[in-house]
Amino acid sequence: MKKYRLREDPARQRYEFDLDAENGVKAYIDYELDGDTITLTHTIVPPAFEGQGIGAQLVAAVLAEIRRKGLRVVPQCSFVALYIERHPIWRDMVRREHAGVESES
């Protein structure tokens, strides 16, 4: 599997992998930063690149960067939430009041 380099674009509030620089194709995770908490809102991997493990590689790289920065994470994106559920090493970073999915009554 090809390894991609993580890049942060603070102006767009996203972390990204440059999948095809020549054509400007990127995989990315959008985020919202509030103090020491980062909410991961949306993960995009272009259809032509799906099924290659790029999404998982991206989430792992983003979580490692978040840990390095000492931030807490709110996995609003279902892909990120499922990744964390399947990889317990990241669970300690999840902001506890947002750790579960709330259901509406």
C-alpha cells in the first residue's frame, strides 16, 4: 500500500493526503477546533481511491497528529468513530461527554 504524507490546511480546517498532485485529487478529514478539542466532522476519499485503505491510513495519521498536539477528539464522522471503536489505542483521546452516540426520544 502506498504511504501518503499528512498535511494540515488550517485555513480550510482540514487534514489531507495528496493522492494525485497533478490533478489536485485529495482525501481529507474536515475538522472544527475549539480550545483543546478537535471535532472530526467529515472524511472524504474520492471514489476512484476507495477500497485501498486510504481512509484508514488518513484517520490513523490524523489521530497521531492530534495526540502529538495534546488535543481531545470528538469523532462526529461515523468513519472516524468506527475506526476508533475498532482500534482501542485511540479511545483515550475521545472527549468523554461525546464518546457515545446520543439517541433522540
